Amino acid sequence: MLLRRRFSTLALSLTILFSVLFLGGCSEKPFLSEDGSYVILTVSPSGMTQSEVIQLPWNSNMAVMQNLLDECSFVLSDLHTPSSQELASTDPATTISLQATFPQPKRMTLVVDKHPVTLDVESLQIEVEGANVGRVTINRTMILQGINDSNLQPAFQELEKILHDQNS
């Protein structure tokens, strides 16, 4: 009887522990949104801007888009205020960014300069190619530097491949 009680207590404890870990790991990532729209923004050195709405065909591999959004979430996991030197260093190269726009402000808690900051986010823009990969612009006004994730560009290139194949 005592052994059965200990086993039940241990099983319940493990169930609670795994539930907490699983639910914590599956919590909504800040960048992901079912109702948001995603756009690829390309800015040339001359300042000319081109935007392309991401519309994947019904038969596309959604895991590719999910992977890109996961990498974007990783970029957002540790933000810092760029120094004036970082802001001033603009390479005249073409930059490509992924932008998410939400129909209603989305409350997000982000770590900025090692402190949690809660913001109502209407739009997020993350540079995926260019001089400042990982540069994040929130609500078109707040500029922060995220993690320079080496997996971000390959994930973006996979999405571009699907979009190119769709248009061919």
C-alpha cells in the first residue's frame, strides 16, 4: 500500500512537471500570429522600396514558413538598444526584411536590455539580409538589435524558393 502511494505521488509529480515544461515550451511565440499578414520588404541602396505579401499556395510546405517564424522568434528572444555607433553604421547594401502586421495590437513581453518590457505591437520588422541582420523595428518607431541568428537567412531562402517556385 505504501509503495503504491509513493508511486502515485511520483507519477502525479512527473505528470505535473512534464505538463509545465510542455506548456511552457509550447507557449505562443511573440512573432507568430494566425491573423497577421507577412510581407517581404526590400530596400535598395538608393532607397527604393519593394514589398511582397507572402501568400503561400494551399499545397505548399507550411513547415518552411513555420521554421522562418521560429527563427524570427529566436531573434526576438534577446533584444538590446543599439548604440549610436550601431545606428550610424549603415552599409549602402540592399536590405531585406520580414514584416508582420497585426490587425489588432498584440500584447508581447520582450526582453530588452536584459529587462522584460511589455508592449502592444501592431507591426514587427526583422532584417533577414543586409548589414544589420537581426535588426528589429517595432511599430515602425522603436529600433532594437536582436540576436544575429545564423539560421535566419537559410530559413528565409527556403521560403523564397517556395515563393519563386509558386510564381514559375
